[in-house]
Amino acid sequence: MYIKKIGLLSLAKFQAIFFLIFSFIAGFIFAFITTLFASDFYADFPMLKDFASSIWILSIIIFPLIAAAAGFVMGIIEALIYNLLSRFIKGFYIEFAED
């Protein structure tokens, strides 16, 4: 059995949600580690306290939204490319097991 066509919006929505979840987790880890190591510099540079809070906002809210938008666009482009190429090649072969 071959995959003949991929729905543009179905792949775009899937990738947007996947990128959103993955970038939220990665952003949380990045913000946590950055805050952990930046705490040593708070005594010398008090302005870093504001910077650390903005790192949390960027890492947990802004970057995942940007990544979701990028994933949505990439999903549309990938589905278009696959649908164009599947006309010339048969596409992905999938073999299902019967129980």
C-alpha cells in the first residue's frame, strides 16, 4: 500500500502542535539552566534580574509560538513537495500486519 497524497492542513497542524510542544519543553529547560547559571552574576550586575525574567517569557511563550508558526509553514511546504513528487514516484510503501 502506498501513500498517494498527504493533506496540507493535516500535516501542517500536526507539525505546528509538535513544534509547539517540543519548543516549550526545550525553552523551559533553556530558561531554567540560564537562570541557574545567571544567578551567580546577580550580585555584580543587578540589571540581569530583569534579563532573567525576560528569558523566561521569551523561552516559554514567544519562542514556542514562533516555532509553531514555522512548523505550520514547514508542514504545508513538505506536504506540497511530497504530493508533487508522489506523482512521479509511488511514494512511501507501507505494509500493515494482519492480526
